[in-house]
Amino acid sequence: MITLAYDGTNFAGFQSQPNQRTVQDVLEKAVNKMSTAKEFVHIFGSGRTDAGVHAFGQIVHFDLENDIPAQGIVNGLNSMLPLDMQVVDAKIVSKEFHARFTAHGKRYMYRVSRGRFVDPFKRFYTGHYKYPLNIELIKEAIPDVIGTHDYSSFVASGSQTKSHVRTIYDATVRENLENNEIIFEFYGNGFLYNQVRIMVAALLEIGNGKRPVHDFLRLYEVKDRNECRATAPASGLYLKKVYYDIENNK
Amino acid sequence: MITLAYDGTNFAGFQSQPNQRTVQDVLEKAVNKMSTAKEFVHIFGSGRTDAGVHAFGQIVHFDLENDIPAQGIVNGLNSMLPLDMQVVDAKIVSKEFHARFTAHGKRYMYRVSRGRFVDPFKRFYTGHYKYPLNIELIKEAIPDVIGTHDYSSFVASGSQTKSHVRTIYDATVRENLENNEIIFEFYGNGFLYNQVRIMVAALLEIGNGKRPVHDFLRLYEVKDRNECRATAPASGLYLKKVYYDIENNK
């Protein structure tokens, strides 16, 4: 398994697509240069990220026949990868490990930049919100985000998941005054398609006074995306960490 | 006068060039959309920045016939400018003001990122130095940077300036351990072509033990660029502030 960081700006998302530059295609190319096997080596990510979404801690696994120590995999791949992707760490894991199926949690971060105009240095790395915000209202709403809920109001069309019930273990919001940013974090057992970006958009509407503070409680009941149409931009979203039961090598 | 921030990554530098995307060309286009004058309005910067060099506080002036309040200039230009350039501030100044000729000082910042590999999020925003560094050696060398000196050893070929004597009023170095960066600042009455980037490269060589701590004193005497060949990358350099005697509107 490797821990992968990437700047999502110039990737058409994680998943392989013809004639597009994707995280999977770029990484598989490097892995196969390193592999001594005759067969093409496929890589498996903990989940997809959309075009423009970033990662500090995406987890990927693949099977190498080569007998390379973990640090050799880090160094070898980084010598071949482009500068917008970096292998942060590598671990040799058991055959039972699967980046997607043995993951039991994920942590996402979302950076919102404030101010009337977009800071040129943040245009690819934050979502920008120029309207007034009362962060105290968002802080009041945050506990409603935590728990086990049906998130049908917060899932983009195109989701192929049958159940929209997920558990969010923790959610936080903090203000970085020096930087003029608001930073959200969400830690849960799994997230639906665009769920974090739709929740952030709804929380900003609460901060702006467009929605009542405890509107999430109503949105869990109505189960209707039409009640929650906005989606915060991909540029603010970071996959920060994927959780496994690593002590048991799973 | 306007204060301009730009992400230099996708600009071929400040100065207008045929068939290139430059800061001057992009800004002049927006200014002329706003202008009611028949003649083309030229803009004047405090100085050029090279391709890839960033600015938080570049200063530019131009003459508008229109009677627009300063905040209207900020809003109007920002509505037309691309996202990698932003007008931070505007002031109506006297006719004696000239962005270049009445400037009496500039402050540059240089961000060095550390670690074996380039962080994907810093590739365009820092210079990367992967070799060992003893920051204490750099701190010892920093006082030698300050003062009035002949910087001929630190000027890139192509400089058209006759005198290489400049004064640096202040120079600092600090370590951001959380970020794994070293940040330099230089405040002086003016800087030669590539001077900051060549000084940073020499200071890093001092930190690495390749040069004696007080080598700057020798370099001021020999006045020879061959003694100081390295240039730190443009991506780490930021024009932070330009100083004027604004109380007298100059």
C-alpha cells in the first residue's frame, strides 16, 4: 500500500478515462515501469476523487512480484512520477489488505477562502465564498452533521449506491483569521458522491442566514436533493486520511 | 497607483512580449477596457518580475481620464482580470508619482521547501532544496548581506545597470518547522537582475557547508559572477512590497 499526495488541479479525477490525464493512469504507468511481471499491474485506490479534488493521504494498493523494500518503492516511484503527484509512504501489507474494501473510515478537509475577490494563490486550492458569514451559526449546526443519517438530500445524481445511510464520527469547523479561511473537516465511515461538497455548501448557506441553523435535521427527513442544490467547488476539497485496521494488516 | 498580486506561474514575466502572456499585457488589456480615452493607456510597474516569479504587492501606475473612485477601479479591474491576477488596492496619486522612479525600496520574500521530494502543492510556490542544511550557519551569514555593497558577484548576465552598488537595509531568515520551509526576506533600495535568487542560492550553499560562513565578504571583493554560479528557482520568489514616500504622494 502506498500513501499518495496529489494536486488535483491538472487531473481529470482519480479513475482511468480514455484520453484524459487521471491519477490512476499516471500512477499505473510508473508502477508498471517498476514491475518485472509480464502482466499489466493494476492499482486500486481507496475511492475515486473528482477532477480538481486534492489528496494528502489517498491510499492505493497493488501487487508487485519484485522484491523491493518499501523505501525503494517510494524512491523509485517518485523518480518517475510528475511533480503534481508524490508517494509519501509505502508499506508491505498482507494479501488480505484492499485499499477500498478494508478501509473503515475517511477524513476529508474543505478549505473555504473569504473576501470579495479570489486570492490568486488560492484559486485552485480553496472554494471561494464572498457572501457574509456568521461562523457562530455554522458552529451551532455542526453537531447536527455528526451521527448516523440518511444523506439522500446530500448526494449528487449519478451515485450508484443503494443505501444513503452513512455515519459521520466527527465534524469540525475552524476559522483561520490570518489566512481569511474557514476550514471544515469530516471524518466518517464513508461518503456518498459529492456528499462533502454538498454539505459544505449547505453549511455556508446556514452561515449566511439563507437556511435555518438546524436545517440538516429537516434535510435528513425529506431525503430530497432538490432541497439542497448547491455544491461547493472541487478545488477546496482534500482527501486527508483513509483509516484501516493496520495493526492486523488489513 | 494600484497594488497588484499575481501568481507568476502562468505568466512569461511582467514585461510585455509578443505572443506571450505577460502581466503587463493582461493588465493593460483590462485597463484599456475601462478607459474612456481614445489613446491606448500604458501601465508602468515598479520593476519587472521574471517568468514564474510571484507578487503580493507589485505597484503599477497609469493615467485614467475617467473620474472613477479608487474602489471602483479595484472592482472594475477585478471583474475583468483572470483569476491569477488581483488588484488588492488602488489609490489616486499626484502626477509626480511614478511606480518605478519614485520607489525608494523593495521587499522580496523567498520560500525554500525542504525534504527529499518536492511537495506537489509547493512545486510552483517554493524553490526546493533537498540537501542537508544547518540553518545556524545561514543565520550567522545573514548580517553580511546587510549594508551597502558592490553586488557584481550576484548579478545575472543581461543586466544593463552600470553600477552594481546597492543597499540592503534588512535581511532575515526563519524556519517554518510545521511547513518544512525556510523563508528569507530582503529589504533594500533596489535589486539587480536575479540578485535575490543568486544570494539565496549562495546562502543555501553556506547552510550546506559548501561555502565558508563569511563568503559574502569575499564575494563583495572579487566582483565575479563565476564565483557564484547558482540561481535559486523563480518559483520561490515573491515581490512583497514596494516603498514610496506616500505621505507626500510620491
